Amino acid sequence: MSNLRSSTLKFAKSLALYGFIAACSATAAVVTTARLVPTTAQAPSSGSGRLLTDRGFIASVADQVGPAVVRIDSSRTVAQRSGPFNDPFFREFFGDMWEQPSTRVERGQGSGFVVEADGVIWTNAHVVEGADTVTVTLKDGREFRGEVVGEDPLTDVAVIKVQAQDLPTVTLGDSEQLRPGEWAIAIGNPLGLDNTVTAGIVSATGRTSAQIRVPDKRVQFIQTDAAINPGNSGGPLLNEQGEVIGINTAIIGGAQGLGFAIPINSAQRLAQELIEKGRVDHAYLGIQMRTLTAELRQQINNDPRNDVRLDANKGVVILGLMRNSPAMQAGLEVGDVIVTMDGRSIAEAEQVQQIVQDVGVGESIALEVDRGGRQVTLDVQTKALPQQRR
């Protein structure tokens, strides 16, 4: 009898424990759902809230925009390095049996989106860089031969044209109004998986090229945690209304949730210039520069191999000058520390690049530099960056 009572007690405890575990599991499921679906989200353009119990808005955006997102396949012919058996010594013994082809074909794939119904498509420059052939495939399976209207490697924007009419198009948004925390939806062709939809938020805006480890680019980026993978390049980043707010362009290798897009306002200006001229003219000064820090100042002043001595504590130090550049013609010297530009205090190298980009080609900029403790003012007139320097 005691054994029966003991077994019954153990069974009752097991039921209670199971009920506790089940309750905890149900609670965890509710908590997890709450994390994934916040209560409200602000609309980027109207500022009105959206109750996220209606999760179908992402699907609605995908249905609305998906047909205008395209896959871009490109190929280019590149020179093939000669192998050892192309050496005359080996050819004397082996003839042409070991001869290697002098060229090879490289293939790439990315995404893009239709902006105008008559076949104007925007994408990344690196998707079509050096391409001999470009093939554009729509979601409905139609294929078109694409012509590269223009590409700009410094901003990674390119425009393609296909011969077609009445294509589905996207609606452009306003990237200037973006705030961190707003919804971000990406559509593209990652790893060849056409029309893949991912969603997240705008993590940050105004990320510099140096911050995302592409210092050669002249654009500030939108950061998002919407999943972006190889093949997403050139595809649209969208707000919850389905408006394009950016062109997906970069990821940081080895990281998760760190995707970057070119703001659509910048892309629109660049694309228009590509359509009109086939290129984008970028202003430049022709200097090699770095943000001045205490460590860099000490390093330069203690280097016995140069005659430069820095007195300034902050600014941007010029470490090199391009021959026949606007900077050299204006009288700037290695070791000068840029303190102000057009009256604005300068603390970081990114500021110099941004100001030069904003003023445009052929404009004059008033500089104040510290030259060994002496304040020097001068004007430098920007020029268009030579194509071979890009």
C-alpha cells in the first residue's frame, strides 16, 4: 500500500513538473514572439504608427515590389596568365600540347530594380564592372540583353538599359528622413536564390566609407540588420510602404547583421548624371591625409627621416600631394594640418572628403592650415578626378 501511495505521489509530482515545464515553454514562446514583433513601428514618410499584429505588410511589400526586382548576370573576358609550358624552352619539347588559353571568362551575379517602365535599371557598379555581356531576368522569367549606360566605381552606382516597355517599376522614397529603428526590407537574389525577401530595421545612417572598411568609396551608407548576402548587391532596400530607400551594396565579412546600402537620394543624383554623361565627375584636391591624433603627431615628430614638425593638436594632416593636383597648385605642403574649410572646423579626414564632394568640380574652397605653428590661409580650386585615378 505504501508502495502504491509512493508511486501515486511520484506520478502526481511528475504531472505538476510537466505542467510547469509546459507553462514555461508557452511563456517563452510568447516572449520570443514579442521580441520579433514589436508593438508599433513608425512609418518613415507619414510618421503614422503600424500595429504589427498585422504581419502581412512585409508580404504586401514583397508582392508590390518583387516584380520590379531583377537578377543581373554578367560576364567579362580577362587575360589569362601564361603558364610555365608557354615558355619557348618547354614548347621546343612539348609543342602546343600544354598551351594554355590566353583569356578566360569571369561570371558574376547580382540584383537590380526597374526605375522606369521603358527599361531603366539601377544596380551596383561592381555587379557590371568590366562586363562584356549583361543579362537581365525579371521575376516572371523574361530575359533581356542589358546595356551599361554608365557606372561609377567611387560610389558603386550603375545604370543599365534594356529594350522593353511597360515593365513593373519601384517607387523611390526619401532617405534623408530615415531614422534608426524604422523597418527595412531587402529583396534580391542572394547566392542565386531569386526574389528572396529579408526584413530588419535601419540600424544607423551616415556610416562613412572608412567605418565600413571601404575607404575608397565616396558615399555615406545606411546600416541595416536585414540579411544581405552575396547576390543581394544592387537590389533595393525598402521602407514599410514599399518605397526604395537604398541600394544594397556591402557587407562586412565574418559579421552578422551588418549590411549597408547607398542612400537612394544620393543614388538618384548619381544615376541622373550617369544617364546624362555616362560618368560622374568627382571633385578632388589630390592629397593623402589622415586625422591627426596624439599618437600620429608623436610618430611624425619623432621620425628622424623627415623634416616635418607638427604643432597643431587637432585637424587633418597632409601626408602626400599628387603631382599637378589642385592642392599642389594652391600651395599646400606635406605636413600642413587642415584646421578649417570654408570657415568650418575640421577634426576628421572624412569631413574633408565630404566637403570636397559637396562643393563639386571647379569650386573654390577657403582653407586655413597650421604649418609648423604658423597659420596660413589659401584658396584651392577643385578639379574633376582623372579617370585613371578612380
